[in-house]
Amino acid sequence: MLKALRFFGWPLLAGVLIALLIIQRYPQWVGLPSLDVNLQQAPQTTSVQQGPVSYADAVTTAAPSVVNLYTTKVINKPAHPLFEDPQFRRFFGDNSPKQKRMESSLGSGVIMSPEGYILTNNHVTTGADQIVVALKDGRETLARVIGSDPETDLAVLKIDLKNLPAITVGRSDNIRIGDVALAIGNPFGVGQTVTMGIISATGRNQLGLNNYEDFIQTDAAINPGNSGGALVDANGNLTGINTAIFSKSGGSQGIGFAIPVKLAMEVMKSIIEHGQVIRGWLGIEVQPLTQELAESFGLSGRPGIVVAGIFRDGPAQKAGLQLGDVILSIDGEPAGDGRRSMNQVARIKPTDKVTIQVMRNGKELKLTAEIGLRPPPAPVQEKEE
């Protein structure tokens, strides 16, 4: 027996060890999960891919089309701090003597055509009594406001100079996250400046900046004074109008927003042709369909928006919409987000008709409304300082 164990023991032990090694190396052979991590290895290449070492050509192409804006306005200020005292004003009223004071601000703009049309932000020009445009070639002139659109924060200016360097317009709907972005403007009034980054996101909305939001987000540094300047691609083509920054300190935080050039061009053409932006209007106020409201309406799992207000004699009232109706779709587009649905209506030409599917008292109805012309927003009252 001992001789048999000695004869067969070593081969048996060696076989067990070999089997264990094979199972450890190839566990899938015996039905065990593989321990290997499958990594995607980049293919070997003989040439090393390198990005451009300079964006000077793009800047040379675009920079002459970006202008500096210097705006001034006259404001009334109390002649003495005593006149601001509430007790003084209680007895003597608001008829205290005032002194006029000039207030100036800085911004940027983009020359869009050889005829002298310039795009900038509405908040750069609003309330300005005088707008001075300074070109990169050293020329300066006064600009007049053709029109503005506070709801997209865009304004169109016009200057009368010859040989104006109009920018080349790109396609903002073709940009991709990760594309190089160059922001050109006049930050803090130091003069024309270029910053570089990438496209961080597209289609940003619900930021509370404008009524109509479809922003390009970039980490290219955008600072005060950059507003109205150009966001261009690596070839120097215009892709957006810089408009805002997200910042707690007032400086650049790597989160800036630009209005896509496609939207900006639509607004500019409408202002030049009609003096204002033509938008469709239903004449309703809506609120989100919360989970509680959806359960009460029996609409769990279905998108919708609730009619919270109706303008008298507006298109919605004439179509038969009522307070409390749940709009399920507009022209076949699901109405899951109030802002998006109202933007959809705004893009429809006035006098065109749309089909609105609503839920009322547990029954689905189809109503037809004739889109009206959206009235201009009420002007913001300037505060006296």
C-alpha cells in the first residue's frame, strides 16, 4: 500500500497543482466567471497626433470684427445725502433738488455685415443715451439702436463707416461638446482680449437669465465687459454671442454662456425687418404638472402642463381653453415642460393654427387655436440714484 502511494502520490499531486493553475488562468473553462479585465487598447500608430500650436489665424480672422462699446447715460442724483433721509423725504416729499451725473459702462459687440449692423447684448445698451463704438483698427463712431429683444437679451446697432470687417458666421447647430472655443471681447475695459476653452454643453436652459434660453456653455473665461462679444470656433467663425457668466465673486469661474449664432441671426433679421421680434402667443400662463396634480387628474406617468392663467380675449380663450385644463400636447409635441412648450409656440408664425390636446374633467379634448402676436414685454422702470 505504501509503495502504491509513493508510486502514484507525486504524479497525483502534480496533476492537482497543474489543474489548479489552469483553473486560475482560465476559469471560464470550468464555468467560472473570468477574472480578466477587458480593456480597449488604442491601436499602434507610427505618427503622433498633435493639436494646433496656435490659434493666431482664427483670432486674426475674427478679432477685427469684434468692437468695444462704451455707453453713457445721464442719471439724476440728489444734490446732498440729506435729501435721501426717509424722515426728510417724509416732510418735504420727493421734490428735492437733483443733480445730473454721467454714468458709463463697458461692453462688446460683433460686426455682422459690411452695412454696419452690430449684434450685442440688450443689457449692454439698455437706457444708454450715447453708444460709442471703437474698432480694432482705431476708428471710433457713434452707434444708433435699431431695436432690441429683452427676452433673448440681444440688441442690434448700426454704424455708418466704410470698409467694415464683417465676421464669418459659423453653424452653431453643428458644434459638439469638446470643440475648441475662443471668446473675444473687452473685459474690464482693458482692451480687446482673447480667452480659450472648450464647449462644455449645449442647449442650456432654465437658468433664469432670459425668457428664451438655449445657451452654449463654455469654460473660456468670460468676464464683465465681454458681454456682447464673439464666441468663435478654431477657424474664427462666429458660433455665439457671449452674454453671461455664472459666478459668486463676479469673476470668471469657468462657466460662461453664449447665445447660439443661429438664434441671434433670427432675432437680428426680425428686428431689422420688423423693428421687433415676431413671436407666436397663446395668451396663457402655465405651471408644471406635479406628481400630486397628476394623480388628482388621473394622469400618472403622462406629461402635461396646467393652465394657471388665461389672458382675456387672447388666442387661448377664443379657442376654448379653461383654467385647470391640462395641456397634453401642442401640434403633436408632448407638453412636458412649460418653458419648452411656450418656446415652441413662440416659433410659430402668428395667424397659423395649432391643435391643442387637453385633459378636462377626465376627458381628452382637441382644441384649435389661432396663434396671436406676442405683445412686447413691459419696459423696466429705471431707478433714480
